[in-house]
Amino acid sequence: MNHINHHPDDATLLSYAAGALPQPFAVLIDCHLQQCPQCHEKIFKAEALAGEFIEHSPPVEANNSDALRDKFFAALDTEPAPQQLAHSAGNEVQLPAEIAAVLSGRDQELPWRLIVPGMHSITLSSGELHHNSLNNNESSLKLLRIAPGRNLPMHSHQGSELTMVLQGAFQDELGCFRPGDVADLDHEVEHQPITIGNEACICLVAMDAPLEFKSLVPKLLQPFIGF
Ligand SMILES: [Zn+2]
């Protein structure tokens, strides 16, 4: 339905299929899978392969993990299966109510918290999330609403960050991100997103460490804005 141009990395999808992503990241991937048949197909293959390995393979030794990983990735690159199967990932998942509200255009009803002028956020609590987390670390899931024409301060990341656009669009050094697109970032990427178009950009953001801002003012503000 959508023309999605930016997808999560294969490594991220593989971690999702293995149930190894922290809860906030898994919820964001669920959200993407609902809109992206291409990644949905990859998850299906990864899960099928994982099942096959468990049934038919001898126990994988530690020094074989690279070979296992290579085989997964090779399989992900093959042609799509002939038909989409009714599959667990994506379709049956109930997303947190706040995300559903944004997706159905009811974002005005949400209890947005002002961070700085032009920017609001909502932190989704773990009680509202539906995945069982294997990792109980510092990761978090937020909705971020940025007014038209605003930009975020230049920053990089101490950990991983997944951002999915739910409404509106933003642009950064990596390209233009529209609804359904996912930016899969790690500490090597430094960027300064700016909203484009006439409507606010609402993103779902999963991160496992605070952002690293490059200038002093955001650094000073950081303890107060919750990022
Ligand atoms: Zn995708």
C-alpha cells in the first residue's frame, strides 16, 4: 500500500525473528511489518529457517555462529516465497493505543508533553507494550511530534535507535522519510533531521541509550527534555 523506501537492517529483522530485540524495538518493528510486506516476508523466512535449524541441525557450537548468521542472510536475499502465508508477525499484533491513535488520525486526543517549542513527546510505558522482553535494559519507546519546518539538533547515538514515521515526513543526511519508513541508526551515524511538508511529523522512536548531542545548548537541555 505504501511506497516504503527505508527498511530496518536485516540484522535488526533477524534479531526480531529470534525474539532478541528489546521490547520497544520489537513493538516498532511490529508497527513497520503491518505496513511492509517486504520485511514481513523476510521475517517469515527467518522464522521458518530458525524452526528448521532447531528441528534438523545438531547443536550449533559457538564458533559456528558466523556460519549460521551467513546462512540466514543468504536465505533472506533469495526470491520471495510464492505466497504470503497468514503469519504471526505483524498482522495479529495489537499495537499500543497511542500508536493506533496516531495511525487513525486521532493524535490530537493524546496527552502530548511539551519538550521545547515545536516539539512534543509521549513516553510509552512498558505496561502498554505487548511483547515479552528478553532484555530489560534502558531502552525506551516514545512518540515524538515535531512541528512543520522544525529540526532536531545535530546528534549521534550512544546506542541503537529505530525511528519510524507515522505521520508527515522528515529529511536528514540519509534521505527523505515518509510514513512507514524506518531509520535504523547506530553510533556511526550523525544526523540532523528536519520536518518537511505542511503537517507535523509524528515518529515512533525506540532507543537504548540517550542521544549524543553535538552542541552545548541541547546538551544542557538534555536532562530536562528526557532524551
Ligand atoms: Zn520494510
